[in-house]
Amino acid sequence: MDKNCGKTLSVWTDTFKVREFETLKENTEAEVCIIGAGISGITCAYLLATEGKKVIVIDDGNLGGGETGNTTAHISSVIDDGFSRMEELHGKDAANLASQSQRSAVYEIERIIQKENILCDFKKVDGYLFFKPDDTLFTEEHEAAMRAGMEVEISTSPLKSFEDHNTLKFPGQAQFHVLKYVSALAGAILRMNGKIFTGTFANRIEDSKENVIINTRNGFSIKTRDAVIATNSPISDYLAIHTKQSAYRTYVIGYKIKKNSVPVALYWDTEEPYHYIRVHPDEENDVLIIGGEDHKTGQEEDPEERFERLEEWSIKHFDGLTLPEYKWSGQVIEPVDGLSYLGKDPENSEHVYIMTGDSGMGMTHATYGGMLICDLIVGKENRWSELYDPKRITVKSAGEFIKEGANVLSQYVDFVTPGNVENAEDVNSEEGAVLRDGFEKFAVYKDSEGNVHKFSALCPHLKCVLHWNNVEKSWDCPCHGSRFDCIGKVLNGPAISDMKKISINETAK
Ligand SMILES: Cc1cc2nc3c(=O)[nH]c(=O)nc-3n(C[C@H](O)[C@H](O)[C@H](O)COP(=O)(O)OP(=O)(O)OC[C@H]3O[C@@H](n4cnc5c(N)ncnc54)[C@H](O)[C@@H]3O)c2cc1C
Ligand code: FES
């Protein structure tokens, strides 16, 4: 990322320096290559290495530098789309199996932490789900959660501002410092003779019956039997998966608060969009972490305003808050039927696997996903493989699928709308805007020295018009969530190439 491009900083990135790795500097081989060193790729690589597989992990950025570093790290088995919704979409048995996979992931994280002796502020906590007093979903959700095998009880709220809400309490949840966890797993991978390279961008995947070759932007290749695409949004897939899931931006603020002033637990409400809350015990203070205000990526004109709304909401719900110490945002991927896509990539051969569709529950998704993909690669039976098969079609989610498709199609109207500004001179310093010139649209960014960087405003994936994000200083695609930094470098797939550069005008001061 260009030094001029802003990026918000999470409490995890601020409080812990992750392990650093070298860039790949030669052609190499492995049994399995994992693209993406977030919690999904690292968990999968760790589990494969414990099975004796020779693994290589590559990442364009730093370890945990994607959405993993942006998380709030609730380790939760409470399915955020709701147990009743899962039953409606997939039936009671599948809802039960999904809930079992979530619980297994919480146990697996705890098992790994104990086995590897990881100090990552892991703590078992209760989870509380709040429903407005008149919300009829409360009883339905309680019963569906019990049917799904969850430990759940009707409770009072430990938070004053939710005392009038109906509350479900879910024991057996957990929380941790995610970067401490993935750093320790990376250390364990190295110890088991695995290799990790950062600053290494995969820009082409060649897939044949015999092997998979991952080509990197700096001109090297990794020859491997199996490849796992753990890039959050798969870069190996052009359409099949991206029509079945959507990218959302979500916002977080963190307040330093007096120790123990808010009980340490996980909290969620059922507003639309919902809020998610936890407490991170820091050295002298606690940090109250509040997230929410989600919207579809690239479909909010003023993302900065989302922080303002979140602050207003927080001040209304917690006493004594002043200014937040942290503000950050990130991206979650919502599958149309609420379940992750874990398994063989529908657009590739038998040996390319994807891990995607976290649904905002990426800590558990990465963990049962890692377990599942590891089983598939080493040839073990896995009881969740059919449930999460990326090829599945969920008939009952057809309505959602059509709605999402229509939303994507409606973005193409941007071809005929005017730009945000008439001329590049109208763009403020360190800001971007889209301008129209005849039939074409251009994305223009003015850096702190007044240089104007001009690109085609069309996303390299499927040509939707990109939107400027004033919080992250990035170009975001409203169709399938690709993102680019202020000077056009790709940050999030499905796009695998940078924005098309037109010019840099160094004279426009
Ligand atoms: C604000 C926020 C709050 C959240 N809160 C929670 C929560 O409380 N609990 C929960 O369970 N989940 C939560 N989530 C979701 C969770 O954080 C994510 O699902 C999870 O971290 C995703 O991990 P990942 O490994 O799949 O992706 P990432 O961490 O994004 O890792 C993907 C990696 O792939 C790399 N990459 C991409 N393209 C390429 C390429 N071409 N070549 C090489 N490398 C590439 C990226 O650099 C990146 O490091 C939250 C997410 C956000 C944004
Ligand atoms: S991400 Fe698909 S068109 Fe941009």
C-alpha cells in the first residue's frame, strides 16, 4: 500500500507486532501451497503441517494484515444469521450440523492454544444476544438454538442499557488477541518445516491434472499438488462463487474504559444492521470494542458518517464514554444462504480448494474450514464437507440470490450517471473522486503533494464503476467487493490485477 493511502488501525495491529517473513525469491515446490496468511490460510497450513504435509504459505501483505487484523475476534458458536433462519434455509439436521461445526471450532481453537502453549489473551466467556421487547423472533430463536444443540438459556442482561430487552445467554464462547494467535501458529508452521513468504502476490494460477502452479507477481512460481485459496474473497474464481456471496463494509470503535467497568463477555443485538460488542483487557485499562453500521461495499457515499452513527449509538448505550481511542473498518463476506464455501473450487480442478464466505464469523469459519480442507487434502472423511460444498445450490435462498444479482446489475447504471466532480482540480488533497469525460469514467486521486493520479474507473474484475471510500482512502467495487488502494493497487479480490493507470499529472498543484 502506498504510504499516502490511509488505512485505519485496529487495536490488534496497534498492540502487537506480528512476525515478519521474507519475500519469495526463487522458484520452489511444495505439497500444498496456501495463498493468504490470514487466520483461514494459517489455520489450514498449521493443520496440514501437523499431518506431515510440506506446506508453503504466501501472502501479498503481512501475516494477518488482511481482514484478520481488522476483526473484533469474538470466538462464537452462535450463528449470526440466526438458528431459525438456518433451519428455514437448510432444514433442522443441517442447522444442527452447522452449529456443531461452530462449536467444534471453538474447542479446536482452545485445543491448539493449549497444545502450542500460546499466550494470546484467550478467555472463555458467555455470549448474550439481545432482542427488542416486542421482537417475536426471540422465542423462535431460543427454540431453534436448543434444537441445534446449543447450550442456551433465557437470562437478564448484564448491560444496563439492554435491561428491557429479551436476552439469550450462550455459555462456552471465547475471545482472544487474534494477531498473537496467528503469529504463534506461524511459528509452529516454521517449526514443522513449513515455509511462509509475505510481500508475495499470486497473480496467476495454472491448474492441470498433475499439479497446480502458482505464479507470483515478482516472477517466481510454486509447483504444488494442491492449492488452498484463502484470500478471503477467492482469486481463483471468476463468477461461480462471487454471484453467491456479497461483500459488506463494517465499522468498529474502541474506547479505553476503567478495568472491569463492563463485564467481559460477547454481546450482540438484533438491530438491522446489528451491533457486536466485547471487552479486551489491556494492561492498564480495558478496551470496549463496539462494531456495526454495515453496508454493502462501495454502496455508501460517505463511509466516514458510519463512525459518527456508531459513536452516537455507543454513547447512548454506555455511560461515561468520551472520544474513541480506535476507529477502524473492514470487510466481511456474506453468502446468500448463510453458510461458508469450503472445499473444491467449482471453477478449477480437483486440486484447488477455496475457503470463503465467513459471514462475519471468520474465527470459527477459518477453524472448521481449516479442519475440513485439511481432511479433504489428506483423504479423511469429513462430516461437514457436503454442508459447506462450494458447488451447492440452496433452493430456498433463490430469492436472496436473485435480489443480490439485481443489486449487482443495478450498479451498471453508473455508466450513464455524471461523475462526482467535473475536473481533477476539484478533488481535495488526499481524496479521490470519479469524473466523467465523454463516454468514459475516470477515478482520480490527488496525493498530499498535489499530484493527480488518474485511472480507468472500471473495476478490472467485471467492469463495474469503482467508488471512493473516504475512510480507508481506497477504491471499492460495489459489485463483488474488490478493493484497490488510493493509487490503484489491488487490495481485495476477486480482482487479481491493479486498476488501469491512465496518467500521473505532477503539475496539477
Ligand atoms: C470489523 C470486523 C469485525 C469482525 N469481527 C469478527 C468477530 O468478532 N468474530 C469473527 O469470528 N469474525 C469476525 N470478523 C470476520 C473475520 O475477521 C474474518 O472473516 C477473518 O479474519 C478472515 O480471515 P481470512 O484469513 O479468511 O482472510 P484475511 O485475513 O483477509 O486473509 C486473506 C489474505 O490473503 C491475502 N491475499 C489476497 N489476495 C492475494 C494474492 N493475490 N496473493 C497473495 N496474497 C493475497 C491478503 O493479503 C490477506 O492477508 C470480523 C471482520 C471485520 C472486518
Ligand atoms: S469486483 Fe466484480 S466487478 Fe468489481
